[in-house]
Amino acid sequence: MCGIAGIVDYGAGFGRERLTQIVLTMRDTMVHRGPDDAGVWVDESGMCALGHRRLSIIDLSPDGRQPMGNDNGSVQVTFNGEIYNFQALRERLQARGHRFRSRTDSEVLPHLFDSMDPARLTELDGMFSFGLWHGAQRRLLLAIDPFGKKPLYYCRGRAWFAFASELRALSCIPGFDASVDREALALYLLLQYVPAPWGIYTSVRKLVPGAYLLADFSNGDPGEPRVARYVTYEANEPSSLRQKPLDRQVEELRPIVVEAVRKRLISDVPLGAFLSGGVDSSLVAALMQQQAEQPVRTFSIGFDAPQYDESRYARRVAEHLGTRHEEFHIQPRAADVLPRLVWHYDEPFADASAIPTYFLSELTRRHVTVALSGDGGDELFAGYDRYRAVAWGARFDRLPAPLRKLAGAAFWQGLPGGVRYKSRLRRFKRFTAALARSPARRYLEWIAVFNEARRAELYTEQFIGRLGDSDPQGFLERAWRRAGPRDAVSQVALADLVTYLPCDLMTKVDIASMAHGLECRQPFLDHRVVELALEMPVRFKYRRGRGKRILRETFGDLVPPWVFRRPKMGFGVPLDRWFRHELRELAYDVLLASRTAARGYFRQPVVRRLLDEHVEGRGDHSQRIWALLVLELWMREWVD
């Protein structure tokens, strides 16, 4: 993995020397992403500059240095990621007369895209983002992989256009507009992340997963660049696969997943696997061990709070598989962790599982440079506990709407108020409260940090006025419609696959791992695995309140049976306790400060009530307080 940056001056008048200095500054704000090497390329006219920070994975020689060009240097690329089928692509290109000087996957790109044809993106199998400049045509091509594993930001200034792996690189460009985008802020408070294509600044956008941007500077100002998807995962027509019995689908799935793991073992540096003891990470580790000549390195992390500590499960799986296991136990000081997270997540990001992911990445990097993970298994094979609520909600949908509303109100009014975040009673309250809504709005009510009613109560009149008619809930509803007329569980799982997974999980893993120069690979997100999983009928994934049925049938021989039976814990931290103890004073001081109130976003009495109710045990607002605290600390770090 690497850090990439680039800038095109189509009238700003920076000049070649200053343009070089700008891209060097952009590049070196991301030294953590590429500690092994650095490069810069500037065209002779001083119009385009590309920068690169290198984390060496394949071909560790200087020949792999980027930015990198084709035979005659007419096309230059700065690339972040891994192309797993680069050897096959290279052979085809060599047969057509292309000459290569390195063994890297990155060198394939300037040859493959010498005609700047975005249609060729479908030939790439991997995780990536890149910027490619064609000097003669004066055109820029940006692209990102189908699941946004390697995020890419871009922005326009006064007669310049720039892109980078991280937002911090753009913010150091002279004349950068750091105005906060209110719509993006509203989305953050709803979802705990800012989804693509929004950026937290009005001047910045992110490429959506599976998309490219093509900008033509041949006449100076490119106008509005062309942005389009080259791949989408939407509702499919019933395929022949749906008609096959379970045992036939098991036969098809196993070799495809085995191959997905195999090709992610290609590396010139040490690699290992994250291991939680859950289904997905255990299967990835088991398949790695099957293909390894010596014990695989596996890594897990534990906390002093038993309800968040999965290390004992990981230890048992490691013993069963015979891996070389490292177990890290930490007691993070919350007040010390926060500033580090806010600095690395240079856009507001309130998924608290970033904390254990950050520490696990830091400790894993001491031993290996590449780690495989089980990300994607829950979305593809219906593994989240919340899908059980989705299935139950679908049953209630058969009732007339007035009856659903009456049933929900009756349940809701009989339940007590103050319940812990992870308790079953709290989940049941959220379930019953949303019964009368449409399936999409109901799901959003369950996953929202601040739901519609709480946002209306929280926002000041001033902030509401600035939001205008924008509806942040439309983001999920559009994804729901794209998922098409499927059964309820398949529909929400596909919506998660194209929203929550790339915008939250992949962002979390990318930033946390690259903060320590660690590359993370996800075999379940191999395109063949995804395509096969999306064609499967739901009965082969989810049955009788349990998900991942086909994984049990396909890989049950690899791991102990209890792995499939154990309750799902998630990857969290004790936020509820922290805000009653070690983070209590910080939360009050920061969120009720005059500096915070002066921003004009939130009603201070409402914020104080959230804090008081949580501290006094009258409700669990830990996720909401965390989102507000992260936001304000981000404002102080990156806006003020």
C-alpha cells in the first residue's frame, strides 16, 4: 500500500518549481502510508505533478519506484494498492510489444491505459486507487476499486485540480477551501461516517466505489469532470445458480474462496492474518494455513472488559489450526487515544471500533507487513445480528400499517427507559419503535447514531436553515432501491455491501492499518466470491435466525464447530463506561465549551441532557456522545 497525490495547474500560475514543492508537501503529509521510499514526477511544462510514498510489497528493488511511466514516458501513474492479476495482464501487454523494466504490478497500469480508456478498468482484479496522467492528451484518469478499499479524495481550487489518498494532503494546497459541508455533517451524525461522494469540506469529493473520473485539460479548464461507475452491484436477474441445490453451491464456493486467499498470499515481505475467533477471520486463517509451508502468523487483541474481549476465542482457533499466534492485551487510555485517531482520521469518523483496529494494526506491523482479514463475510453471507430484526420486521410488514403502528407503540410504552447500549432490551426497544416505518427507514432507525427525531431536537435553527431541503436519509434509501425487489435480508445485506462496508469498514481499516504502514487484504471481497454470493438464494445464507449457513456447510471441516455457534461480539470498546468515568470530564469540558457552542450547530441544553442522562445511568448515549466529541475535536484539529 502507498500514499498517492497529484495536482494539475491549468491556470493557477504556480510555475514548475512551486508546483513541485506543493506536491512534495502533499506527498510527505502521508509518510506513514509509505515509509520505504518516495518519488515525485513533474512534467516539463509544469502543468502536472504526481507524488508517491511507497510501502514496498512486490519487487522491493528501486525499479519499483513511483511515479512510473510507460515505455516512452507519455503516460505516468501514481498507484496505491495491489493488482492480483498483474502477471497475466503483463504477459498480454508484452505480446503486443510493450516493454517492462520491473516486476511490479504498478507498471502494468501506464501500459494498460495508454489510450486512457476507462473500459479497461474491468480487467483489473485487485484493490486500488490511482491517478494517471497522459501528457500528450493532457488528460487525467482517477479510479478506485469496486469496494473502496483504497479511498481517493479530489478537489478543485482556483484553476487547479488535485487528488490524494488522504484529506490532509489536499488541505495543505495554497488556497484550499476548508468550509465545512453541512450536508456531509448531517450524514456523519446519522451514519457515524461521511459517505462517498461527499467530503466533509464543500470543496472536496470522494470517488464512490467502482468509479472513475476523467478530466480533459487540453483546453485549460476541464469543466465538470466525467465521473461514472465502471462496476455496480445491484439486483440481478435470477440465475441458473439459484436453481442449484445447496451441495452443488458448496462445491462451487469452496475453490473460489480458496483461490481468493491464495492470490492474496503473493508478497515479497512477511504476511499474517487478523484473528478474532469469529467465523470469517477463522476461515481465512484456516485457508492460509492449508496453503502455507510453515505456521501462519496470526494476531489478536484483548481488552480488560470481558464483553469486548475475543482473545480467548482467537487463542483456541489458533491452537486448533497450529498457527504461530501473537496475542496483545492492552488497556488504552481513552483520553490519549482520541487525539491520535482524530489526527489520522482527518475526516470525522465515529466508529469506535477504529480504536482496537488501530492498536491491532500497530502491534501486527511489528511482525509482518501484510495482514489478511475476514471483512465482507457478514455482508455477503448475512452474518450481522441485526439481520434477525430485518427478518422479523418483514413479517410485521404483512400487517396493515395502522396495526403495525399500534403494535409498536404498545410494545414501546411498556419498556423501561435506561438500558445499556449492547443489551437485548435496548435492541428490542429500537425494533418496536420503528415497526410502522417503511423497511428502509426502519433499518435506518435501527442503525442511526442520531435518528430523525433526535437530529431535529439537536440542531439549532441556524443549522437547520443552512441544511435547506437536503435529506441525509436519502443516501441509504437510494442504496435500498438499487438492491432491488429481493427478500428483506438479501436487500439490506446488499445495501450494507455498497454503503456501510466501503464507507465505514474499508475506511476504518485503510486508515488504521496505513497509520502504521501495514497492508490489509480481504479475500471475501474478491470479485468472484462477491458475484457468487450475490446470486445465492437467502435460504442458503440465513435460516432460522442464523446467518452464514453456506459457510458452515462449505468450510465446517476447517474450524471447530463452536466457532459457528458462538455469539457475535463485534469489535468494540467500553464507551458507555468511559463516558461515566475516564472520559466524563473531557466530554463535559469539550462539548459544553463556549468555543463549541459558537459554531452554531447544536443546542447546548440538548447536549448537556445527553451527558447528564448518560452519566446518571438514565440512558445510554455513548455512541452519540462519542460522535459529538470526535466531531468537535476534529474541528479543533483540522478547521480551527
